[in-house]
Amino acid sequence: MGKRFRHSFIKSVYILVDVILTSLAIYSACSWREIKFPFDVTLFNLFFDPTNPYRFVFLFWITITIILNNNYGLYQTNREVYETTEVSKVINAVIMSALLTIVALYLGHFKNFPRTVIFITTILMAASFSLWRMMKRAFVSYLVSRGYNNFNAIIIGAGKIGNALAQEIEKKPELGIKIVGFLDDFKSESKSGQPILGKISGFATIAPREFVNKVFITIHHDSQVFLKLLEQAKELGIAVRVVPQGFELMPGEFCKFNIGFIPILEYCNESSLRRQTGKRIFDIFISLIATILLFPLFITLAILIKLDTPGPVFYLSKRYGRRGRIFKMYKFRSMVKEADEALKHLKDKNEVDGPIFKIKKDPRVTQFGKILRRYSLDELPQFINVLKGEMSLVGPRPLPIEQIEKEDLRQLKRLEVRPGITGLWQIRGRSEISFSRLVKWDAWYINNWSFWLDFNILLQTIPVVFKAKGAY
């Protein structure tokens, strides 16, 4: 009862905040258009003054907004959902509420209602709802990462997928999930460090002993084993989450829908043309804005590079692009002019695996080049490559031709899409990660691409660049 009351109370607070934000948005929009209304624009008059012919419209707008937000699941904080996904739900709900309000105005024959009020209110609602939920999510993540309302979990299957899941959960303390161990019929230890607590048949005994709240199933036995796990978990009040079979081999996202009463899980795979077209439009828009805004910085860096050491401002490196097309990638020069010739004398000092050459104290890097590399300023000219259609904002990192030609067919998957300025490699360690892991992440990104994944990677890139993690 206590837990249910707490959830109801929190939901009521969320609803109250949305009511206040919606009311303030309507009030702000109407105040700006005060000359159009035959009454004094105050919060009370907007919703309760009998002389206000639009009060029922405003009350309808608030009510329908709350209903839509509830239908979109916006009165709960799902820790596993990306912040950008929640914001997209907010925007969808706000737009839908505005459209329904327009329909209500039409059906009610409110011909003189200012259209700018609808536009301004919608913008203010989307902005305030999004900001409030980002602040709320940050606060919840802060509490959860410090032990509030955490959950114990067991993973069924200590294989490759089970260990990968445990590692991903460990990287995200804001999820509030502690993996207490694995259940597996064939393994005696796990690669991720958590213990093997027993066999799958012992779930009903082990789960209560370890105070388990959630169970993740990563392997797929016969239906009898699976159904027994579901029955036992239901009796114990434990949430069951299943990793879809073959997910790592399938492209696209997952969609859930129903045919009658039967739930269906679909591996979505948008057509390549549609995906690439939408991504390209986004790339051009963002790159054009970034190039215009950063142009003064470009000029400043170019002058400092020329003053630091003799040589050109830009370094042009031949790279493989989409479908194996060779292009010249632009970078601000961070090394001495003869860097390429000096490379052959340094190859035996390579500090990373695979075909990539990296050393932390590269003698070819200039003094100003160290600053450029530390904060990834040398990568800024690649916005030009994006505008030319040779690169994307987000994608697999393009490797030098002489390095990529040493690799095997693993590289072919990376060449299906345009290479990117940033990507999973950038937000997860950059030069500190192994080449084999980089290739795996690139393949996962290609198979699971979405607009919101790109947007999330771009947002995470900003703090990573400022922290200079893994940059040298």
C-alpha cells in the first residue's frame, strides 16, 4: 500500500506541475496578445471569468494535455528510456493537444481566436515540459546513483549476451540496477565478474534469498523452461525482461504491436533510401549552422596554426567513405609538416591494437597541435566534408586508407554508411578502446540507427570533448 501511495503521490505532483506550466504558457501567450481580448488577462480570468468566451477552450487544452501526457507515459520516469525519447514524446503530446484544441475552436465557432496564441503556447509548452522533465530526470538519476530505490537483478545466461548486458548495466548507475549474479546450467564463472549463483532450475529458491526485483533472460531454452520461469517470477512478484533472440544480428529498431490479443515484436528495417535521406537533411542543417557560427573560431585557429609552425593550415588525409569511395578528410594541422614521412620510424612504438597508429607522446605533434587534439578542435573542418556529402555528423570513424587496407572483411560493414565526425567510439573512450570493440560498436550503430540515437550521441559528445577523455 505504501509503494502504491508513493507512486500515486508522485504522479499527482507531475500532473500538478504540468497544469501549472500549461497555465503559465497560455497566460504568457495571451499577455503578449492582450489587446485582442475583451477582458483583463490574469490567470484567474483566463480560466474562471464568465466574461471570458475562451475559458472553456483553455480548460479543455489543459485537460487534453494531461490526458495525452498520461497516454504517452510521461507521468513516470522510466530509467531505461533515453532522455531524448522522453522529449520526443513530450513534443508529440504537445503538438497533438494543440491540434485537438484547434479542432475544438473550429467546432465551437471561435472565429476571432488569435492564432498566434496557439503557436506561442505550443512552443512554450514544449520548451517548459522538456526542460522540466530533463531536470526531473537529472534529479532522479542523482538519487538513484546514490542508492535510492535501487533494484537487485539476476541474469539468466552467463554467455556473451548476458555478460555484455551486465557490463552495460554497470556503466549506468543511474539505472539503479545491481546485478547480484547469473543463473546458468553450463558455466561456472562469468567474464563480467558477477558470480554464478546456480542453475536455472533453482530460480525460485535463489531469487528470494538474493532479494531480486528483476530478472533478465538472455538465452532461449525450450518453451517449458521459459514458461516455468515466468510462472515462478509472477508468484514472487519479480519483473521479467527478455532480450529478443537474435537481436544482435538484426538491423533496425524493435516495434511492438498487437494482432488481436497476440503481442508481436517486429524488427523494423526502414528502407535505406528513406534513412539516408532523412539523415542527410539533418546533417546539412546542423553543419551549415555550425560552420556559420564557428567561422570566427576557424579564422582564429588558422592564424594560430600558421604562427606556431611552418606548413599549411589544413591537413588532408585520404579516407574510405561510403561504399568504398575515397575522399580527402579535412583537419586542422596538428603535426609538423613532415609528419607522414616520420611515421615509418615510429610504427614500432604503436600503443593501440589493430591497424590504427596512436602514441600518447607523439613527437610529431606541435605545441599548439596538442591543444587542438586535446579538445578535438582539429576535427572542426570536417563540417565541410559533411556539407560535401562525404561524411555524416554521426557514424563510424573513417580510418586512413593504408590502415584500413590491412584489415579483413570486418571493414565492409563500416563502409555501408557515411563515416562520421563523432560516434560511439567518441563517447565511450576514443583512443582508450580496442580496435575490435570499435568495429563491434560501429556494426551495432549501423544495425540500430535512428534519428534519436544520432541526437543522443551528439549530445553526449559535447561533455566528452570538454573533458578531453581519451584524446591524444
